[in-house]
Amino acid sequence: MQPEQNIANATSTDDVLTDEDYETIDKDTDHFFEETFPEIWAELRQDIKDSSKREVAEVMYKLGISMHMKYMADSFKKAQDSFEKNPEEFKTNMEEFSKQIEQG
């Protein structure tokens, strides 16, 4: 099973994720999980054997937060770079994006 597309390749702020995009992300997530989890589990199984369920959950939750914060920092950096290259285009894109969010 191959991922359908790579949403991370969006090229401008005009690219607004659709329901289909979210479905694709879910499918890609499932694919990535199926391909990587068995190997990761084999390696981590012994490491977490003596940990409580709460300790494992805390580590996983912290990892999720860390990944999200890194993604947000990367997104902010890309937006900042876009603004520095062309402030007017950036402003127009942000206004369009805001309108699309307001419309739902």
C-alpha cells in the first residue's frame, strides 16, 4: 500500500485542506504506522516492559506535543520567510485564508 499523495508539498497559503485532504492524511498516517510500528515495537518492547501504562502514556503524549510544536515552529519559519520575500503577497494570502476560515 502506497500513500496517495504528500500533503506536505503544499506550495502556498492558498492551499486549504479539504475533507479529501484530511482523508488522505489519515490514509498516509495508517500506511506509515503499518510500515514502521512493528519494527519500533520490537525495539521498544523490552525498554518499556518495566514501565507503568501511565509512564508509557506520558512519554507518548510528550512526544506528540514535541512533534506538534516542531511542526508549528517550522510552519512559522516558512511563513516568516514568505513574508520577508514578498510582504504584499503574504498579506493577500493571509486575508484570503482568513476569509476561507470564516466561511467554514
